[in-house]
Amino acid sequence: MPTRFNNPDQAPGVALKRIPLRKAAVLFIATVCLCLCGLLYLQLEQSRRHDLSLAQVASSNLTRAMAQQAEDTFMKADLVLTSLVDWIQVDGFGQDMRPRLQQTFARRMLALDQLHGILLFDQKGQWVVTSFENLPRGTGVADREYFKYHQQNVSSVAHIGPAIRSRENGEWIIPVSKRVNDTYGHVVGDHCLAEVARALKSCCHRKADLAVRYGGEEFAVLLPDTDIHGAMTIAEQIRRSVIDKNITRTGSPNGYVTVSLGCYSFVPSGRDSMDVFVERADAALYQAKHSGRNRVATLSMAGGGEALMRSDR
């Protein structure tokens, strides 16, 4: 006959309820699935955060690279414009000079691929000389922001204007412009250059030292067997010599002519590029002008062999 067993842990009068096996299995599987889904979500979230972090790093690097490229381009454009402005302010841009200016503009364009064009305008905003073979047609640029800026500001610092569309081909360009102050005539300019040339020559004491006019208001001084310290010493002597001549110039903050000098020194290796040599010397000159003018700046190549001391030859 059936026997009833009493559970000591069960309260009297309460019957035990058992979960059916099928329901228990379903509950177990659902719990496991939820755990797996949670783990998968965590993995996906970690992967998303990792990918987002990598994207932020890549975006930051790209932004810095683009900013550096833009800064380098603006610096090179300013360097090109500075040399051209110095030249034009001395030699002018009369009819006899325009063919030569056009060829020079075109060469500078080829040397810097980022340039859209080099253009010279008169006081009314009309094209005078450009890097293109033919002058553009139209009403000029008197309505452009950069032209209005230079009408209202006499500063010789390069102006970087907002992006505009080219009226020739519709391309977006960023105008980098400088003001040309044609204050002096050719006679006064030639006299000024002659005095500066005498100052340079007086500081070249050795037979091997060579001072030549490089173009416009620029001169080049070649000092064989001279390290960067010797070159800076000679450059400072030249700067002081020009000041001592007290050449009057009303457009200068000091009222007289001053010079900016950039020094670069290297040990010849037989694989040297003249273009690189000139480019680095130009970069040192740009640094001197950008730092306030009337000063000496240097650009030395790290390493590259043993330094040379200035000799007495």
C-alpha cells in the first residue's frame, strides 16, 4: 500500500510544486542565451570604442598634416612674393620690364606647384603682369577682399584672404597677397643698391669671398671655408655697415635702409644640389624677415660632417 513520507523542512499542509522538466530546460537555455548576448554586446562595444579611438587618432593626424602642409605652402608663397615685391619696388614695372617680369613669374609658378598664378595689379585693380602668357580679361579685382585690404592697409606683411572662386576657371583658391610700394624712382633705387653693395664688399676681406646681386633687392655672399658662426659674424658686420651708411628711406620704420640676412652653411659632399642650397638660404632669409627684419637668421643642417672654421685665405 502507498506510504506517505513527511518532509521535516516543509510546513504542514503545504504541498511541494515541481517545475516541469521542459520548462526548466527552456529557462536554462534562455538564461544562457541572455548571457551570450550580453558578452557579445560587450565585445561589440569594446570594438566600437577601439575603432572610434583609431578614427580620432587618424583624423587628428590628418588634420595636423593638412595644417602643416598649408602652413608650408603659405610660407613658400610668402617667400616668393617677398622676393618679387623687393625686386619690383626697386626696378619698377614699366613697359620695358614687363616681359622680364612675366617670365620670372612663370618660372616661380613652375617651382611651386601649389600656386594657381602670380599676378600684379595696379592701383585700380587692373592686371599689369601675370604668370600667364596673356592678361586675363574682365573688370579687374577692385571688388576683391584682398585688394580692398591693401588699399586700406600699408603693411608689407603678406595677407591671406578667404577662399574665393577664380573668375577664369571657377576653381577655389586662397589668395596670398602683398602690397607693392613704388615710392622711389629708378635713380634713387640704384643709388641705394650701390650703397648696399659697397657695404657688402667692404665686409668681404678674403680673395675667395664673393658678393653678387641675386635679383631685385637681394644679394648673395659666398664665403668658402666658413662655418655657420663665421657666416653669422660676417652677416652682422654687413648689417651694421649698412646701418652706418644711414641711407634715407621714408617707408622704413627707422627712417633709413636696413637689411635682413639669412645664413646657411654646409660641408660639400659631391652630391649637393644648388637648388636645395638656395632654397635653404632663402628659408633663412625668410626667417629673418618674418622675425622683424633688420636682423640675422641662420639655418644649419644638422650633422653632415665636421664643421669648417673660417680661414684667412
